[in-house]
Amino acid sequence: MENTDNDYLVFIFPSVSHALKAEKLLKAAGVAHKLIPVPRHISSDCGVCLRIARAQRPGVAALLQGKVTWEGEAPLG
């Protein structure tokens, strides 16, 4: 079964440096993710966000908590 945008959500960060730090943490933990431009329907000053599978949300939030600041999360689709 092919993934659709509804299967993903994005973490939105206040700056590129926060997004890159989060990406580094996820990569080190072996979490599947993708750094993407912030979709047009989502407002952000940063310009980039991290896309993850919805099912990974609890683990990703726990991994980032206290290490990286994020502004919010939004469904991709």
C-alpha cells in the first residue's frame, strides 16, 4: 500500500538551525524522516520542516523534548 500525504505530519521549527539539530537527532536515532520546505498551507518563519510518519509522532516528540524547540506540528495532507 502506498503512503499518502495523510500518513505524514510535519514538525515546524523557529529557525533552520533548530530543524537541522532535530534532523541530526532523528538520524542518530535511526528514525525515518525527511527535511522538506514548509508547505504553503502552513505558515512558518523557518522555511523548512521535518516530515515524519504519523505513527512516529510520540517517539519523535519524546526524542526532541528538552533538546530542540519546535513551534508545532501539522498534518501534511
